[in-house]
Amino acid sequence: MYTHHKQSLDHFVETLQSDPNLLAVITAGSIAKGTAKETSDIDVYLLVTDQEFEERKKTNALSYTTHEFCNYEDGYIDVKIINMRFLELAAERGSEPTRASFTGSQAYYSIVPGLNEMLTKISIYPEQNRNQNIKDFQAQVLLYGYYFAGEAVKKNNPYLLSQVVSNLVLFGSRIILAHNRILFPCHKSMMAEVEKAPEKPDTFLELCHELLLNPTHEKCMELTELILNFQDLELSSEQAVSLFIQNNEWNWIDQSPPLQDR
């Protein structure tokens, strides 16, 4: 950690630690991962009491940025506010982006015993989900590649084609990351993680780049076949369609519909 980052964090903690609702300040982002540049912002989680969390949730005040504590040019602290239940659920069944966001995280300030041990558990790759995830991702690639790509071209539907391309790249990347037991961080950082993956098709990144810049049906087919040949496809066409329906059309049955489907 650069000196100016530490000084900024120290100032931040000194100011907030008298708040009885504050339980911990947890490092995140590039500083936690050890990849920060001199100009990097400072990402933190504030662990607060349940009451404080619920009050903030009511007013949509669970994140903020502040320049007040940083002593370097354009520096700021990016804050997300969580409670203990959030951490417990993240360790038990957190999404991969949530798990990845705690990679390298430590309690910079804490009154919670054993907090660092919990943070370490959160960022562990969820092996129990791996095989099913790969099957689910393969089903997405199969349907988008072998059905929706053709429909987009046949109906001259550029919106559908853009969805096909994005999902082929996304789920092809997810297969590679899962194969290598690498957490999916977020869309912003996904391709950088794929690039670091030791086992992947040699031409995958190049084909993705070409397809994103100049989408065609032929390139969709080429990428689809490359992805599905990377690992043994254990699904029949009927099974793939069934998984696609469950994950894309019936994903509201046991929980609220995802935002894009409300």
C-alpha cells in the first residue's frame, strides 16, 4: 500500500471510529488485491450495525464516495455499507462478483473478533457450484450460438444479434473461468481475468475481439464451436433447452424476477 493511501485510510478511520454504529472498515478493490497504482482510488466496505444498515437501506444510502480524507490529487474513497448478515450470506452463498470483491480484503479497523477469517472464506472459489455452472453456461452458448444467432440474421434484428454476441463472449468466458477455478469478478474486469487463465483455447480472446467489433453469423458459429469443443459437452440438445428455460424464463419461481425481467 502506498504511503498516501495509508495516510488517507488512517484519517478516514480516525474520523469514523467514534461512531457507535461502526463495526469495521474493510479494504477492497485494487488496494486489497495488491494491484493499486499511485493514482488509484480507495475501495472500502463499512461494516455497521443491523439497525444502521436497515436505516440506510430505507433511504438508498448504502454507498457513497468522499474526497475529504485523501491527501493526493483526485483521490477519493469509494464506500459500500454492509452488515454482518451480508458477510455471513456472502460466505455461504455469495455470487462470484461478491466473492471476488473480497479478494485480499482485510479488516483495516475492527471491533469484530475473527473478522479476517470470515473475509478469507468469502473469497474462496465455490467448488460446489462448478460442475453445474459449467453445464448451465454451455447451455447458454449452445442456444445463443445455434439458435438465436441464426434468428437474428434471418430477421435482420441487430438488437438480438448484439445480445447473442455479448452472451457468447460472457458465457464462453464464464466456462473458461470456471474450468480454471477463477472467480468471475464483473463485466469490467472479466476479460483481464480470462487473459490470465492458464487453460483456454488459444484463439478465444482474438475471436471474441473480432466478433464484438464486427458481428457476423459465421463468427458466432466459429466462437460457439470453439467454446463447446473446449470441454466435453455433457448435454443433449433437449437438456440444453431445458436448462436455458429454467435459467432464463423460469428464474422467477423461487425468488423475485431479475431486474431485466420485472
